[in-house]
Amino acid sequence: MNGLARAVEALLFLSPEPLPLDRLADLTGEAPGFVERALGELEERHHAGTGLELAEVAGGWRLRTRADLGEICDRLRARPPEERLSPAALETLAVVAYLEPIGRPEISRLRGVSADATVALLAERGLLEEAGRAEGGGAMRYRTTRAFQERFGLRGPGDLPPLERFELTGEEAAEIRRRLAEDGHLPAPGEGEA
Amino acid sequence: MLREEVSLAELAVADVVTAALDGEEPWDPPTAGELIVLLAALVDLKSRRLVGEDEDDLEPDAEAEEVRERLAQRLIAYAPFARAAAWLRDHDGAAGAVRYRRVPLDDAAAAPVRGEPALLAAAMDRLLREPPVPSLAHLNTGRVNVTELIHRLRAALRAGGAVSFEGQVAGGGPLREGTTLLAALELAHRGEAVLDQPVPFGDIEIRRSRPAGPAPGGGA
């Protein structure tokens, strides 16, 4: 491994936050192209058989432990640092991630249930943060954090699949309507038409 | 509700309300209003099911139909977010258990790397030194007991028949002056003394108004 790759590896090992390419270039005093090549070399070095892996997350590069070692890594801590998220928390995160910045009233309206406790919990876990109020006041708005991007392996704030990918097809929407009608929530198709 | 295939008859409205109100902050009027309308529609549907009425015989309720349509539209509009949540669940690094360094670099570097016993001893000495005892003087400023002043004034009157107000408060501050005046007024109120101030803002003469004897009320 060349000297630059070693330096980049050392910086990534020490850094508690993602280091963007230009920051790595500043720190090492090398051109971004060389740093990029060094990152490639590091990626090869940290192959699947090692305990660490190189990942591009949250706007930069990080060294992290491999997923299969999570349990043993957590023995270093008094308690596991990242607990699983409930379905309600995941849905709230999804709403915020696609519509950020967004206030709790809007989240509640979209989800159909109060989101106050869930938003507070997600903020406490560092996955959401305050993003200020809209001009003219109103409720505090929230956005996702870098910890959110790291946790879900996103390269940056917008690195999500397009929401359109998740939209219902016409057939799926019709299926929902059919089930609503079966349950008596909607008139059966054709019913009520004069 | 629909995703979990819960029958309408088994659905407890109270549970829906509890789930909706699980936050601590007050609702904004539009959200609360919308929830109430949806709950009303739900109760209406449930009551019809529970009573067992033939829905075909019921007059169509345009408002209820509108609410039902909104319910359907809401489910359809929300579906992408529910699916996005499923995508997040599948990409949750915590489930996969990757771990990152979390300790801020400054904190980690703050630990001494090389042993400098003298420096360490000096640092520990600063930490172990007792801090100065905070002054509580402001909590112990002069307290004046009016009852005690009444006794002292009464005794002075018994001894001399009359005393000067300024003589009584000489060397004291405004607090002493105020409380002595209160004591004098109290004696005058009880008929034990007469106050006389010949010159405005001048000295007040406090004279005993009657021969010494038991104070009315048994003393202050």
C-alpha cells in the first residue's frame, strides 16, 4: 500500500465523522484524483475477509465495522447504541426524509395519527433534528441527520430511491378500493351510480 | 387498519383515539378536525354493522360518502411512504449491525499520552483543592424584631419619661429607623406614648402618656 493510502486509512480510522474527498485532499495535501485512487486501494485492502470496510456515506468516506461483527462490537458498550426502529418510527422517518423540512402537524396529518412522541424519540436518537420554523412562524420543522444517512447507508441527504418508485399502480389503487368496498368503507363499484 | 386485515367489528374506536393522541403536545385544529370527522365516519360504519341494518335500505349519506372517499384517497396517497418505510427497514444499518466510531476526536485526544508526573500532579492539585467557602453575608443582613424594639422603647420611657426618636436610631440605618417608628406608633396606638413632632421632618419626641404599669394586652 502506498504512503497516501496509508495516510488516508489513518485519517478515516480516527475520524468520528465522514470525510469528503476534498477534505481528505486538504488533509493529505494531495490532488483529489490521487486520493480517489488511494480510496480504491483501501477498498481493495478492506475486502470481505477483514473486520473493517470502507463506505461512502453521509457525504463522505468512513471506515466502519462489518455488519456480521455488530454483536461482538456491542460488547464494548454498556448497551447497544442503536436499537431497532418500530414500524411507526420508520414511517415517520420516511415521511420526513422525502418531505423535509416538515413540521409535526403535517406529519400527523399525513400519517393520520399523532407523530409528536415518535418525532421526539427520533430526535432523541439523533436521526431527526430541528430545521427551524417557516417564515412567518408556525410549528418547528424537522429534517433527517447525518446519523440517519449513515444508519441507512445513504451517500447524502437526497440519496433515496425516487418516491414515485413506491407509488401505487392503478391496479394496486383499485385493489385498495376493492378491499375498502368489501369492508364496507366504500360503496361497491357501480353502486350509487344513477 | 386495512394492512393488518382487522375486521371493522373488532376495531376498538378507543384504541384508535389512544393511538392518535399518544403525543404530549396539543393538536392543531385542522388535524384534530380531520381526525374527528374520520372517527365519526368509523363510528357510523361500526354502529350500522353492529345493529345489523341492511345497508341497501339506508339512504346514501353524501357527507359520509365524501369522508369514505377521503379515507380511500388518504390510504392511496400514504402508500408510497409506507413502502419507503419498508425500504428503510431493509436498509437499516442497525439491523445489519455496522458500527462507526462515535467519540469526538477532541475528547479522545484529551487523554494524556505521555507521562509528565509534575504536570499531572499540578493538574490533580488544582482539582483537589477546596474551593473558597461562598459568602452567605447577603443572607444574614440585619434583622430587626419590632416586638423587641417595643420592649426597649417602653423601658426607655419608663426610665426617662420621654426619649428622642433620633436618639433611639442614632447609628442605625433606614431599617432601624423604620422599625423604631413602627414601635413608637404601636405604643402610641396602645395609649402608652404620645408622639410629638414640632417641626416638619424634625426630631420626634416620644413621651410616656401615663404612669408606668402593666401594658395593655400583657406586652407586645
